[in-house]
Amino acid sequence: MKGAPACFRAAHHPAPDPADPRGCGLSILGYQFLAGVLKHLPAICAVVAPTVNSYKRLVLKGSMSGFTWAPIWACYGNNNRTNTLRIPLDGGRVELRTADNSCIPYLGAALVLAAGLEGISQNMDPGEPHTENMYLKSEEELCAAPTTT
């Protein structure tokens, strides 16, 4: 059996910004938090998806029905399940979708919090959200986009 998916959810208590120009319903602090997590995502993934089976589920195509919807690119966006950091439709929270049930949740949560706080303290910007299906992008488009695998 491949790693069972899970996710970390971080609630954003400053009121979601309905005038958010990026359309995800986050405040500036929320985007800064996201940027810090994106910066440290490779290290975070080593902890929140720690086993071989964890990585077996993080593939582009692995089922006969087509896409796996696994978050294999280091990017964020709205209610799009192809992003590693997903912001559900109502905004105000973020999901880290690479985690699975074999991780140590306290350590994973501590890493996410530390990375997010670094993003806030350094006024980082995550760039524009990815609202499109990342699986449908060509290799050239992926290479040009500010994402990593």
C-alpha cells in the first residue's frame, strides 16, 4: 500500500481579505507565511513525508484513471488540488498537502510554523498563485514557472 495522504491545515486568524488582489482570501501576513513555507518546502517534505511509501504516492501519473492529484510541484494556489499549498475556496486557511500519516505531526507542525514565521519576519512574497491544473502544463511551461518538483 502506498503512503496514506494527510495534510496540515494552518488557520489564518486575521480576517481573510475580501479585497485580496490575488483572489485567495488571505492577508499580507498569510502570503508572507506561505512564502516562508515554500522556501523551506524540500526540508519540510523530508519530515512530513518521511518514508519510501510516502514518496511512492507523489507521482504525476500512477493510476489507470489518469492523474493522481498528488502535490508534486512546490507551488500554491486556490482550491486547486495540484498545488502543494492549497487555499480552500473560503480562504483564511492553508493546507500543506504533502504530509502523510507516517510523519511525526508535532515535528512537522513545528517546521511549518518556523518556516512560516521566517516568511513573515523577512517580508517574503510567494509570487502569484497557480489557479490552473498544473498537470496540464508542458515541460517548457513548468520550467518557466517559479515552481520546483
